[in-house]
Amino acid sequence: MAKGMGRRPGVDLDSGVEDATVLILEWLGEQGVGAMIRVDAERLRDGRPAWTFAASGGALESGMRADGASAAECMSRALLGLREAGLVVPF
């Protein structure tokens, strides 16, 4: 089987995505997509995934959300979700 065919891409925690988060948010805004990333202190204290990315509008037919235990995991999941929704972020 060719690489990646028939399989969902994995989350890449070493991609440096957290360093590009502001650029990604700016790019999404330019596309008419409202987006944010936040950390929830209560979930962090409870040992639950505390980071959340949310986006809606523009080319997204419906809103989307991605959660993660770190900013990197959250944004990596967000990029996967955006790609699945047909919005390929140039990252």
C-alpha cells in the first residue's frame, strides 16, 4: 500500500506547528474563517486535554473543534480537521 493511502494521517507533535499558530490563525482570518485557540485552566488541573481550537465561517460548511493535551497536539489535530473539511492550510 502506498504511504498514507487508506489511512488517516497521524498527529505530528514534532512538526513545530505551535510556532506557526499565529500565522495559521491570520491566514484563516484572511480566508473569512473565524478561529481561536485557548487553554482551559480547569481542564488542565483535572488532567484533561486543556487546549482547544475552534473555527467557523468562510469555506467551512460547519464549525469545527479540536482538542489536545498541548498546543502542538491541538493545532496538529486542527490542521487535520481543516484538511478533512477541504481547507488546506499552507503549513
